[in-house]
Amino acid sequence: MPKIEKINGSVFKITYGHPANPIDVTLPYEDAHADFKCETRNDRLNVIDAGKTLITETDSKFDDGIFSVTFLYEDAHFFGLGEKMGYLDKRGKRFKMQNMDNPLHTPDLDPMYISIPFFITVSPKKPAIGIFVNSTSYSFFRLETDFTISVKDDGAEIYVIYGPKIQDVVSKFTQLVGKMEMPPAWSLGYQQSRWSYSTSSEALEIAKKLRTDDIPCDVIYLDIDYMDGYRVFTWGNNFKDPKRFSEEMKKLGFKIVTIVDPGVKIDENYEIYKSGKALDAFVKDQSGKDFVGYVWPGRCNFPDFLRSDVREWWSKSHKSLLENGVDGIWNDMNEPAIVWTDLKTAKIFELMKKGEIDFQILGQAKEFFVQEDFGDEIIHRDDEGHAWPHYKVRNIYAYLEAMATQKAFEMYKPNKRPFILTRAGFAGIQRYAAVWTGDNSSWWEHLEIEMPISMGLGMSGVAFTGTDVGGFGGNADGELLARWTEMGAFFPFFRNHSAIGTARQEPWSFGKKIEDVIRKYVKLRYELFPYIYTAFYFSHEHGIPIMRPLIFLDQDNEDLYSINDEFLFGDSILVAPITKPNSTWRTVYIPNGRWISMKDGKLYEADHVYKIDAPLDEIPVFVRENSMIFRTDPMNYLFEKGKMNLYVDIYGQKAAGYLYEDDGETLDYKSGKYNLYEFTVGQRDHGYTIGVKAINRGYAGRYEKIWMNFLNAPREIAEVTINGKKIESHFDGNVLKVEFELKDVI
Ligand code: MIG
């Protein structure tokens, strides 16, 4: 019989057996909802709301080291599960949670890099319920008409989270596992990467070319080749003077993000290895020796991030990067990804000797290239000296690494916001890092599937996500890159990245016509900064994703459950990317509310499907009627200008909207040094009434002059007032304009 604990009004913790986690990722919080209950009846768990049973346990068992429990929630659809291939609705599928690097993202690939054992059951006219399996061990999900959760452990700890709306579940789940901090403003800008910009002059050339070609950009990434023989925390010969290099980059307005892999090269002449060894910092094999695996540097040892002294050593090791002008850290290979071991190598040599495999066709011997998880082979220790098998630590390995990386920022960049980008992670990874979806390919199929992958992450609490724009593996072509950039401009994280040996993918790689399209959308991204930054703020506050599926608009409308190729970006923007080559139109489902085309102001009615034209330089984008879009002037990077103009576009005859701003780089916002404004627009006596109110005013502010544009104002507008006082207005074509200074109205 499970043990039931009421965490708060909306959250119950159900414990079966005796599960054990090396760390607990949950946080306490209060919430009231009187009608929600978890109870046992005939020894079985029941989830009850307002007297009605929603979820019933039908079976539980312990078999061969795996605990399993099955529940029934009639007619449920399943959303979430973190980073998974496939569509949003996971009904009918099976998944495994075991962080894995597999660079070929086939439609059936599972598992992927990140494990978030959390999903939301959704069914029309029923409350959405969140299920979080708080196990760092491997877990398994079978989602059909009923659903089975299995955990490789002596039991399971399951949190049941009441909605009733999907967004409530996501918000409450992020209360439990943590929310995103405000990222540095520059990390919302466009970012340019490639495996690799491998000399300082090449990186500088790219930066300069972006400026001369008038492509706004904030960040250049340095992939593995900046290091000395892939030795983590070193600079190689091609980056002899990193300080000078970073200063030159700064002059051009660029930030630098460097890759950091967890594998430490075994090399007696290498400081990081020596200090790690002295601390006995590395995970062990079964015989108690330092476990050896092959990654980029060759034979490596792997830090045991479970130990706090090891994490501290790792944090300190960032000095060589963060004190040399590096602004952000990119954590790769942190599943951890290990292909080769001494054992495997020996086996291959043996087979080769026997003539059973030929080196020439080694590539065909697929089993030798399969990632291994080393679940039972690697041993970790916690601070108390208890041993933990790798399978209980693997899914939090990257999470623990990200914790250490965040501390590094505290050490070397006090009061600055960290920027960490990670490939692997666990529930709550958003507390420490942004996420990119790893090694996709330059395929149209991947452009399309990145939408549900990112939305699935968002529904699992990870808001700051994005993809390698243009695709990582394989060769992009101009059309694909243009379309992917159009879409990527509306993902929370916006970075162009590609693999070594593939076609170049910088914005100019496919000629002027393509570059013009890319420039247009990179510029639009920057123009929308005030709107996007505000969406980040609400995500930081409430855990609601920035990029959301349409089901967020009406979870009772089952038609929306299967829309995977349109998404909401913040509260007011609907995006419908072109996902096929040689196509200049698509059908768009318009969800509830009326929506207005950003391109030409045309109005579209709810619950209709439209054929929308989209030549190569256009992506269909719609704004929700009765909302506001906040924009600013063009820029090369954030914050090139100290003061910024603000444009407020009013879609409809009444509207309300929020605008958030802070310094964009320090932690001062946590002590109230930010501004949050509420703007409202209403109508009275053939006129408009504008309201501007400061909900919080703790920061000097960048926005001074404000232009409000009423995009579709009737000609007979008589009078406009702002906070009760009459204000000048004039027509510019169809648009009624009002100008004022923030300081004059509040
Ligand atoms: O084995 O650092 O996903 O973004 O460029 C490949 C080289 C290792 C995988 C990452 C990719 C990165 C690449 N890395």
C-alpha cells in the first residue's frame, strides 16, 4: 500500500516501497485547493477531485529490480516527458528515461539527452493532472488507455499535481522543481556557432562579417577546437591570447561562449587532471580504479559531480575561462557520452587480429559505435561516502555539473547572471541552464519535429530551449536555412550551429537572396526584444513556457491536441512555419479568439483553416486580437544603445499588455530593481483611453519615448486620453499614432 503525503492543496506525494535518490530536486511550496485528494481504497491509490475519482491504480508489482505501477485515467492524452522525439500527444507510446547521446535523431529514437520523468494527463472537460516520478534512476513509461510507470529501484516516489488547467500543472510542477532565473538579456539575441571556429582570427572574422553584413548578433561560440588537445579548461595555440581576443570581441559587441565537456584527459602534465587526481575526484569502476572512457581528448576520467567537493573543484576550474573574458558556458557530452573503453578497444583489436572485422568496414560494425550507459559499471560516492551505482546518478549527472557551473559564475562573475547551455539534464534543469536539442540534421523533417520537441520541453518546465538552426548534421541548403531561421527567430533560444565537415551555414553561405531573408528575421527578433524579454519574465515568475502548444488556449478542444506545426510565442503571437521545401503557402488552423496577420493586418476567425501565402521571405505570424506587441528600434546587439525607443502596436479596439525591463545582466532584479508596466487601451465616446501603470518601478529604465500605434483605428476618433489627460494623436495612413514620454505619464 502506498504512503500518501499531502504536500499542499494541489500536490500529493505517493511513495511505493523504499525508493532512494542520491539527491532530491524538489522544493517546498504552499498551495491551496480544498477539493483535491489522494486516497487509498482497497489498498489502491485513487486521485479524487470534487468527490469524483479521476485516476485509479489498477496494479503494482516488483519484478527483477524494477518496480511498476499502473493507473487508469479514462480517455487521457499525455503531454510532456521532457525531450522526446515525436509529436506532442504521447498517447500510445513508450519511453525510457536514461540520458543518452545518440546523434541520429530518427523518428523512433528513445531515449534522448534529457530525462524529465513528468507528464500531464489531459482530457476534454476534465482537470489536467501532472505526474512527476521523482526518481533519478532509470524510469519507463507506457502510455496507452491506462499508463504504467516503472522505475529501476526498490519503489517509486510519485507526485500527483492538480491543474485544473495545463498551465496550472506546469506552473505548479516548476514550483516543485524550480524555475528559470532571468537569463542575461544578450542570450535572447541571435547567436552564431560552428564546430569549430578554431582560431581566434577565424572567430573574429565571423564576428566582423556579421557586422559588415548587417546581421545583428550577440554571441560567438567556441567549440572543442579552442582547447589544447581537447583538455578542458585550457586554451590551445590557436587562442594564444584569450584575453586580447575577448577584448576585441567585446569591442565589436560580442559575447563568447565556450564549450566544456566533462571528460578530463588522463595526462600527468595537465593541471586539471593533476588537481582532480589529488582530490580523488573521479568516478570509479567496479574494481575501485578510476573509470576510463574515451572522448575527444582520448582516455579520460570523469568527475564525480555527486560530491560537493568535486563540484567546488569543477567550479574553480572555470577560472581560466571566466577570468579570460568568457561570458557563458556550453556543457556538452554530459549524459555522459562515452563510446569507447579500453575493454571495447581491446575487443576490436582482437577481432581484427582474428580477421573477423576489417578496419575498413569498422563503420559497419554498428554495435561498436553504440553509446553505452555503464549503469552498473561506474560507481559514484556522495558526501557521506555512500556508493551509488551510475544508473541512479546518470540522469542527474548534467544537472549536478550545471549546479557546479552556476557556482563558477558566482565565484568569478559575482552579481552577473550566468549563462549556461546544456545538452543533458533532469527535471528542474531550467534552474541552472538553457537547453538546446542536440545533434539534429539539416532535414525538413527535423525543422518540423523541433516544434513538438521544444514544446514538450516547455510543458515539462524547461522554457529556454532552441535547436541548431539550419540543422547540425548533413548539408543545409539555402531554402532550408532561410525557413529554419524564420522559425528559429520565434524559439526562446536562437542559435545557428552546424557540424564539422558539413556545408557552411553562416547567414551568407547561400548567397544574397537567402542572406536577405535571414537578416529580415534576425532583425525582427531584435525588434521584438521588449515583448520576448517580458515573456521570459513571466516564465521566470510562473514557470509557463514561452513557446506553447495551441492546446494551452483550450484544453477542452481535442482538435488542438494534434497540432504540432503551429505554436504560440508568448501570450500574443501565433507562428505557423513553412516546413516543406518548394512551398510558398500552407494551411493554418486559427484557434480561439480572432487573430490578425502581422504582415497585412488581415483578420482571421477562430476554428477555421486558412490557406496562407508565404513566399520564401515570409513566415505566417498572427497576433491575438485585443493584444499589444512591444517593439524597439533596430540594433546590432543588446544593449548597444543605453536608451531605447518603445513601440506599442495595438491589435484591436481594446487591449492590455505588460512590459518588463531590468538591467539585463546583474542579479539586482531579485531585490526589486526592475520595472513592470501595465498598459491598457479602451474606448470611450469615439475615442481611446490609454492607461499606463507601474506595477513595480525599481530600475532607472531604458525606455523613454513611447509610440503607440493603433493599427486599425476608425477615422472618427475624437479624443485620446492617457491616464485621464488628453493627448495629441494623428493618423499616419491607417495607423493612429500617439507619442509620449514615460516620465510624463507616471
Ligand atoms: O561528439 O563538440 O552536440 O553541438 O558541436 C560531438 C562537438 C560533440 C556534440 C554537440 C555538438 C558539438 C559537437 N559535440
